[in-house]
Amino acid sequence: MRSQVTVTWGETSTYHFDLDEVQPMPHEQARAWLDEQFTAFECEPIRLTGKVLTADKVLGVAQAAGEERFRDPVHQTWAMSFARATSAALAKPVVSVDLVTRSLGY
């Protein structure tokens, strides 16, 4: 089965992370990694209740990290960790993170 995470800021700024040959991240470790990044980037909850869904964390972290973290080779380790954590935390082998529409696709 194909396993891939795609992060896009529009048609010309799309980044694909192939996870077929990468060691899967355990679910709890993935959730912890996203929590740490959400806090480190000082992301704000988007819901008035203050509840933060895993999907919200994925979108918030990607947006806060910025396109540079996905584009530049110097940040490739971080970007791959993001992709692994996203796939594992959402329990989906194929995930599309669209930052233009602030939505996720599976």
C-alpha cells in the first residue's frame, strides 16, 4: 500500500514525502511529537472551546513551520518527521495537507 504525505501552499508549492521505505512512527510517539511542535511554534487553538484536534495540530504546525521547512534540504529531517507523525497520528497512509484551504484530505 502506498504511504505518502503531501503538503501544499498552492499549485507551485507542493511537497511530497514518500513513507514507503521509512520506519513508521508509533501512534503515541507521533501524537507527542505533534504536541511538542504545536507548543514550540506557539500555535493557538482555532476553536473557541480551546479543544485542539489532531487535524488542527497538523495544520497549525505546518502553517507555523512555514514553507521553508518543507522546501529547504537543511530541514529535510524535520519535514520527514512531520510527515511520519502526521501519517501515524491520523492513522492514514495517504494524507494531503492543504494550507491554502486549511484542510486535510485522506
